[in-house]
Amino acid sequence: MVLAGFIQALLHDGQLTVESAPAAFDAADLDATAPILQAYYNDDVQEMPFRAPAFHREAALWATRHLCTAVQLTVLRHIPEEEVQVALTDFPASLSGGQAEPKSNPAQSRRASSDPAEAK
């Protein structure tokens, strides 16, 4: 359970161990991680001012995978940029209840532009 172990180590110890290759997250790992994230949400939401947004399982799991992958890629500097671009993608759905929509990668859009003013 790579992802579940990652989030528990991060939140309990504040220290992480990164393997020598980026981890893959299977369905069992995601299923084990979701209740951990839900429990932290339930605890944190009690101290949030005003009305907190509802827990969104897919968004929470995406964010946790994204953070874990970003940490791994930060340490594993030998990973080619193309693999980094594939690994770090935007959240693919609308949180307002809409259907999942593919989003473009801003880094790719900036590289495609030849006008320096458009790259900002």
C-alpha cells in the first residue's frame, strides 16, 4: 500500500522514504487510502471557518497521488521530462458534479507558443 503508507507517514511522522522508481497505485491502494483521507477530512472540517466544501473522494485521491508522485519525481531526478509531464496531470473532472473532461497541460501550451508574452 504505497499511497496509504505515504499519506500516513507524511501526516504522522512528517518524514518520507522514496523508492528508487516511481510507484504505481492500484485499486486496492486507492481503496485503502480513501478512508484515511476521509478521516482526516472529518477531523479537520470541524475546525474550518464557515461551511467547508464536501469531501470529494476522487479529488482527494487525485491530490494525494499527485503529491506522492511529485515528491517521488523531485527526488528521482533521472526521470525524463516526458515521463514527468505524463505523471503530473490536471484533475480530470469538474468538482461541481459535471462529467470528467480532459484538460490541457499548461506547460505544453506554453512550449507551443512562440510569442514570449503568451508564455506568461
